Amino acid sequence: MNNDKIIELRGKILKGIELAFEKLVKTKQKNDGEFVYSKDGKIFIVKASELDK
């Protein structure tokens, strides 16, 4: 693959990830769900309804 093809493929993959995350957030908001993540060894819980674009 040449660099142009790699850059194009990378862009498509990133766009797909972005769309999948947006769909996940919308679904979680609809179901009053939450996201759980860890940062520096601490666990955080965030309501999906608190996330804004």
C-alpha cells in the first residue's frame, strides 16, 4: 500500500470509530445508562445524559 491509500484507510477507520461511539452514547442516553472508566488508577462513573457534544 502506498501512503495515500494508508491515509485514506486511516481516515475511514477513524470516522467509523467516531460514528460507533456517537451511536453508543445515544443508546446509553436513551436507556439512562452510564459510562465507567479508569484514569490514574481511579474509577469514574459518568451518566450518559451528562455528555454533551
